[in-house]
Amino acid sequence: MITVRGLTKYYGSLPAIQDVSFDVAAGEVLGFLGPNAAGKTTTMRILTGYMPPSAGKAVVAGYDVVEHSLEARRHIGYLPESVALYPEMSVRAYLEFMAALRGVGPARRRKQRVDEVMARCQVAHMADRPIGKLSRGYRQRVGLAQALVHDPEVLILDEPTVGLDPAQIIEVRDLIRELGRDHTIILSTHILSEVEHVCQRVMIIHEGRIVAEDTRDRLRARLKGGELLYVEVAGAPSEEITAGLLSLPHVQDVRPLGDNAYQVTCTLGSDIRAGLAQFVVQKGWQLLELRRERISLEEIFLQLTSDEPRPDQAPAGR
Amino acid sequence: MRNAFLIARRELEAYFISPIAYVVTAAMLVVLGYFFSVILFVTRQASLRPLFGGSALIVLLFVLPLLTMRLLAEEQRSGTIELLVTAPVRDGEIILGKYLASLAFYLLMLVPTLYYPVVLEVFGRPDWGPILTTYLGIILLGGSLLGVGTLASALTSNQIVAAVLGVGMALLLWLIPSLAGFVSGPLADVLQYLGLSSHIADFAKGIIDTRHVVYHLSVIAASLFLATRILETRRWR
Ligand SMILES: Nc1ncnc2c1ncn2[C@@H]1O[C@H](COP(=O)(O)OP(=O)(O)O)[C@@H](O)[C@H]1O
Ligand SMILES: [Mg+2]
């Protein structure tokens, strides 16, 4: 549904994004994760036809965003980061205006469609309020409603939960998850838990480059090379326990953490907890604690975007 | 074209709740009304020619850029332009829509001035031919000024800057013929033709000269074309 190849954008001589390539399949929800100034907004603005790239190409719903910009725009619903809406217009008047601009018609169909999206985004009771008088949370919902009003195949949402309170964040996430059932969505965020909650696939961008792209779960695993266990064992010197744990099948690495604690890395997909417990008991040691550790995207993120070179791209001679 | 009308309608509705639009209307009516009364009192002629053929029209150079300053500058400042240009709408349709809204509002502003010819009709025997051509001239002059103002508004994201630019460009255009005195030959004629002020007086005399009509339409077309280009390139940076 979305194909991006070698997208590059310079502001003056400064590159905001460089050689960004990715695909989004129909019906997929892609999380576009990166710290501030990583280039998320720039990428999305190119996809939505707001500005052209310096190099590379992007195709949305079969239309090149530069060559067939108008056609591509017809198939996209866009929620910009700023969510700037006309403050003097009422919610209903604004949505009807946007629907008409996007070619939803005739008038009766347009009215009906506006009522539908207002209900879906829970702004129906604010229909006659001027947008300028709404809270940030409601403005965000109106922004979402205008992105949906022409029933586009592709939704591009730039930091949809920024500036919302926790209850509103949950509502908006639920709505996006629900929209994900029948839309292709790209959602940008600098908040890790957001992708964990909403997206099937994650793409991490840092300083204008894609540093990782995979399904959420595989990405989490790939980075640490496997499953992690936290174990506390007493009853023998640390070296002996380390060596003993290393001898178990599937164990790749054992790292003593001090205070009888060890971090055990196992091959992906394995679960050796039962075997490990049995082994410790057989040895006559005492098992004090044993639990699986979840690597948060936070760690993945730090690992990928920290400035130390990764093994696969360390400069020669280091 | 349909999109341009949609945008124009939205923009026109915004004018009606904008205090600036009312202040601008009031300012124009006060200045023109003042000149109308004084001129009528002094000349005792049932004609609009002294009013609309002369310097009173300079008020338009100062008030019409206030009408257009918001059009694109405010969209660019607040960021609402982002959802407008990412809708399936051509940049030219956006500019045209904005311009048409200002033109429509200007036409509404002129409605109260119809009171002047009505007064003349009541108290004298005015010649209606020149009055009609005078209105055509005023509409064309305003059309040009609004075009220039729309261009100024596209150039910046600051309404005040847009207003100052608009007045500056309007004055420059108005004053070009005064340079003609410093040169001679065909260049003087060219300068004379390029000036906005050269293309208004004949209308008040009851003359419709196509050269004047073409001039105003060219100013409008050139302004809107440039404004469209600017809207495009402002995003390309
Ligand atoms: N209009 C602009 N002019 C110049 N530089 C810009 C502009 N927009 C963004 N940038 C720069 O491009 C980089 C990427 O910005 P952006 O795409 O907004 O990142 P993100 O959305 O991930 O925070 C930043 O360094 C930012 O300063
Ligand atoms: Mg951003």
C-alpha cells in the first residue's frame, strides 16, 4: 500500500532524512519511532504531498506522491503534528468543509459521513462548538475525524497522542487500534509504549536514517539475541554456578549480577525455566528466584540510537 | 474550480466574523463619505466624477491590503495551511479561492456606497452612464489591489508584514507614472501605462477603454500566478 525508496530531504544543506526506504502492506499498522528531530514529520510530510523529497520516491495506494500528487492525496487521511484547525469554525462546519474538499458528496451523503465520523471520534456532542474553544484532547479528535471523513485507505498520523492526558491517550489508542482493522496506518511517536500498544510492526528512525525495522516482537528479540532470564541461586561460588548454568542446553550467555543474581541469555523461542530449576536442585544449590525478563522497547531504542557504533557498522580500524 | 468556490465560501464566512473586515469597511466608508459630502457641497454637481476620478480612491490602496493580509499569512503562521495543501486541491485553486473571497467581500463593502448616486438622483439629475462605468473602474481597481494584497499575503507568515508589503506594492504600482516625468520617449509611455493610477480616471469620465480593462485583468492574473508559485516554493524549501 505504501512503498518508499531512497527518500532523502535536505533543508538547505542539512539532511533531515537520508535514504529512507520501507514498505507498508495493506491493513498493516506501522509504528514510526524516533526521538525528536529524527525526521518523522519530514517523512510524513513527503508522503502526504505537503512537500516533495530532494531525492527518492514514494508511492501511496498506487500513486506516486510527486507525479500523481492529487490522486495520492485522495487516498490519504492525515493528522499533522500541529493539528492546526480553523479556530472560528464549528466542528461540524469544519468537517463538512474538509469532506467537500476531499470530494465527499453529494451534500446529504456528506452530512451523513460527518455525523458518522463525529460519532466514531466522540465529538458529536461538541458539533456546534467553535474549534478554538475546544480542549487539546477534543481538537485531536476533530483532527482524527477530518482524517477519516473521506474514508481513506491510508492514514498517516503524526504523534497522535502528544499533549493528551492519560485517559485521552488510552481513548485515542483504542480508536487507532480499531481503525487498524480496516485501514493501513503509519503512526509516528517518540513514546515506546505507544508502538507496543498499537502497532504490529516498528520502524526506528534516528538522525534521519532507519536504524531498525521489524515486527515488534522480533525486533525486541533480535536485538538482545534471545530470551532473557533473571535467576538468583545460592549455595556455591559464583564461578561454579556460572559454569553450571552455561552447560545447560539453549544457554548462550550467563552474566553474574552480584548478590547471587545472574542474567541468563537463551536462544530465541526457548523456555528452559523448568530444566534450570531441576538442575539447580539436583546440584544441591538453592533457587531463590527465577523469572523471565522482558526487554522493553526503551532498551532496544537506547541500544539502537546510542551513538556508539553497532558491530555491523563499526568503522574499520577501530 | 469547485474547490476554489469551497475555499472562497469558507473564507468569506471568516470575513463576517472578523473585526478587521468591519473596521476596514468603516474606514473606507467614512473616508469616501467625507469626500463625497465635501465635494458635493463645494461643486454642487450631480456627478461621481470628482469623487471616484480623483485622489479619494487612494484610500483603497491603504485599506484593501488589510482585507487580504490574513488570507495566506495566517494559514502559514498557524499551520492550517498543512491540511489545506494536503487535501486533493491544486495550489492555484487555493489562491483563487482566497482571492475570490476578498473580492466578494469588497463588492459587499461597495454596496453602501450606492447611497451616493441615490442621493444624487434625489437632489439632482445625474448621468447614469458615467456612474456605471465608474463602478466598473472601482471594481477593477479594487480587484487589482486585492490581487496584489493576496500576493503579499502569500509571501509571509506575518499578517502585519503582509499588510505593509501590500500597501507598499500598491503604492509603487500607483506611483510608477510619476517617474515618467524623469524620462522621455517611449519609456515614458511604458511607465505611464504600467501605473495603476493611469487606469482609473477614464472610467469616471464614462469611457470603457479595453486597454484599461486588460491592464487590470493582467495585474490580477500576474499577482495570482505569482502567489501560486510562491505557495508552491515556500513548501519546497
Ligand atoms: N521547515 C524546516 N526547515 C529547516 N529544518 C527543518 C524543517 N523542518 C524540520 N527541520 C529539521 O529537520 C530535522 C527533522 O525534523 P522532523 O522531521 O520534524 O523530526 P521529528 O518529526 O522526528 O521530530 C530536524 O533536525 C529539524 O530541525
Ligand atoms: Mg515531528
